[in-house]
Amino acid sequence: MFKILVADDDEGLRLSVTAALRQHGYDVESVANGEEALTKIRTNSYQLALLDVQMPKLNGIETLKELKAQDPSLIVILLTAYSNVPDAVQATKLGAYNYLEKPIQADNLVYMIGKALKAKSMIEALSFSAPQIKLPDGSQFIGQSVEMKKVFSVIQKLAQVDTPVLIRGQSGTGKELVARALHFNGPRKDNRFVSVNCSAIPETLIESEFFGHEKGSFTGADHRKIGKFQYADGGTLFLDEIGDISAAMQVKLLRVLQERKFMPIGSNREMEVNVRIVAATNRDLDQMIRDGSFREDLFYRLNVLPVNLPSLAERRPDIEVLIQYFIEKFNREYKKDVKKVSGEAMSLLRTHSWPGNIRELENVIEHAFVLEPSAEITVASLPELFQQKKINTEIPTVTRPGFKLDLQRLDFQANKEQFEKEFLIQALKTFKGRINQTALHANIPKKTLLRKLEKYGIVARDFSESTAVGEE
Ligand SMILES: Nc1ncnc2c1ncn2[C@@H]1O[C@H](COP(=O)(O)OP(=O)(O)OP(=O)(O)O)[C@@H](O)[C@H]1O
Ligand SMILES: [Mg+2]
């Protein structure tokens, strides 16, 4: 329930306003002056305050300044007598949402409050990020979908413990971001976060990469080398693409997980480490266990606390906030001042299938930054793929055939021919009678198109630019 604070020295007004607002389901408290309002706000949290401009002790304008300093998101509406309207206008520059002239009409007041609170909750929803999840390079974890809010709260809890975590999700869903968030929001944050991409290291080198080696332990080992496990001591070791390690390495990894001990190559001394393991994969580990390419015992060791990242298509409410986030990021990087995305471009972005997830979205926005000369991202600056789509998505709207099924005459051939005829006419209209364009975008082989035009006696030229003018 929304909480509202009313401050006015006129007791009659306080009572009537309080009663009217309570009737509309608001939780209301009232005080008689600005000072009391300040005291109240220190111990309570309100979404909105109604302040009389003329009040003893601290007037409405002074109170507004103080309240806003304490809580910038508080909505303030001033209540003012006619003689103080200029002050109230001035106050909107100090952050007041609006003012109402006395005598106050309950209807106007309720309407204005409803509108203000709606705007406030919309803004808050849009700017929802996970401020509690910090990353040292200033990058943020964005998401307002129910799915991501769950992920954020899981990260919060998992960051505090030492148990291994297995992060699963398609490519580009943010697995590495989760791993870093786990490290930098927990007690290990002042030690190292070490990331190893298991699929990028050749099989012959991976053991040395993990555990290190002594000088001369194998051909080419001309220095003693510290492995990643030792390097990450006290911190977190992120094993990316864990699904790609060999059977032999799986055994060795299992042993470190169980005993926290390992032996560098060529050494006869066991090393003990305190490392938190976070692993990630986009492979289907369940299938790999079934076909024997991933050890079940290792899987259970790693999978004590799983984090599953949904694909971007499964959390569409995040698309718009992510776009906003990337625009701000690239504005800084490219020293540009892109303000928004055009409606048409936004609708293409919102409905795209995003097989490459957030990484793809980030790349698309960066692409637009490079190409877009104006302060608004338009369809023209999106990658080729979206240009194609633009035409495709227009077909059902612009050229939707006026075809009606003839239910009196349930004859398949007749209905099909009628449909074809109308479809071709609409397609030619859309592509201004150009045969090649029509064939390409309406997805008809050119030969078929020409044959059908002849069959129905349709002349493509009739739809060319000059004759199309004045149509519709
Ligand atoms: N929720 C998010 N908020 C902000 N940025 C995000 C979010 N999720 C992912 N990103 C960004 O998208 C990009 C891809 O994320 P990341 O590298 O973590 O994905 P991944 O799952 O590890 O992908 P892959 O499987 O291909 O390695 C990164 O630049 C990352 O910062
Ligand atoms: Mg990754």
C-alpha cells in the first residue's frame, strides 16, 4: 500500500484530505508543520507528501528542500492558497511534482496522486537493476523480469558461502557475469577472481594450466610454473566451459574438489588450496552424463548449488532495460549522446528471437552506435538481419490480402486461385511491380511468380511507381 504524509496547519483540511485519501486505499498520516514532517520522514518511508506552502516553523518550500535531500524519489505535491501560487510554481523547479490550489477538490487531488504514483512505479520498474550486486569495473547486472530477480537473490545468498556453483545457460546469457558477481559480493572479494576457459586450452597443457609444473618436468617446461588453482588461493576459480574437459581431467578435478589438494606436474609435494570453484557450461550435461562423456560424480560435486540463466527470449521484460543500459554504456564509450530508439526499431528489437542472447543484443546496439548519425537509433542502423525482417513483418500488415474464404462453395482449387491472385496483387503493390523484389521478399521463386502472373493475366508494370501514385 502506498504511504502518504500530509503536512498542513489547518486541522480541518488535514482531516478531510486524510479521509478522502483513506477512502481510496492509501495509508495516510498527517502532521501540523514542516518540522514534524521532517521528523516523521526520518523514521517512516513514504512514497508521497502533500505540503501546505504556508506553515508555521518550517514552510512548505523549505520542507520540500529538506525532504528531497533525504529522499530524492519522494513525490511532493504542494497545497497552496491563491496568493502563494507563484511560490508553488517556483517549487516545481526544486523538485515538487506539482501543486494544487486551495480549496482542495478531493477528486482533483486523488487524480493527481494516482497519476504521480503510477509514473513513479513505472520509472522504478524501468530503472530496476540489482544495486546490491556490485562489480568492480562499474558494469551492472540488469534485469527486472521475475526470472532475473530470482537469479539476483540466489547470487546474493550463494556469494556468502564456499560451496561450488554450476552456472548453466545458453551462450551470451551472462554466465561469466554471474561468476564475477558471486566473487565480488562475497567474503573472497579482496582475493583473486581467476577465469579459465577450459575449451581454449589444448588437452596437453590443461593439467599444467590447472596445477602448475616444476622446471624440467616435461619438454618445454623450462621454468617452474604456478597453476591457476594456486594462483586463485583464497579467491574464486571460474572454470568456464567445464563440459569441454577430458575424462582424465575430470578425475583430477574431482579429487581437488573432494580433498582441496593437488600435485603440480613433476612435483612430489601435495599442495593445499582454499579456492571456491564456480563452473559454467552451455552444454547439455545431463545428456553428456547419459552418454558417458561427463562424470556423474563430478557433476554432483559441482551441481550442489545450480544457477540456471534463462535465455533472453524467456525474459523479454528485460530487453528494454538492457537496451537502455547499453545505450548509456556506449554513450560513454563512444562519447555520443544517443537518446532513444525509434518505435519501429524498438518493436523489432523487442520481438527478435535473440539466439545469441544478451551478447547479441549488446553487439546490435554497438553496431547501431557505429552507424547511426542521429541521436535516435533507427531501423536503418540495425544489422542487415533486421532490415530483412522489416520487410517481412510488413507483409502481413501492408499487403494483407483482402481474400475471403468462399464457404458457400467449398472448392479448394477455386479458393486457392482466388487467394493466389489477391496475394500476388498485394505483393506487387508493395514492391512497386518489381519482379525480382517481389519474388525475393514474398518468397516465391521468380519462375513461379511469372507463370502465375501470366495465368491470372496480372501485369506487373501496372503496379510500378508511376501508376502506383494516387492509389490508396
Ligand atoms: N543481465 C545483464 N546485465 C548487463 N549485462 C549483461 C547481462 N547479462 C549479460 N550481460 C553482458 O552480456 C555479455 C555476455 O555475457 P557473458 O559473457 O557473461 O555471457 P556467457 O553466458 O558467459 O556467454 P558464453 O557462453 O558465450 O561465454 C557481457 O558483456 C555481459 O557483461
Ligand atoms: Mg562465457
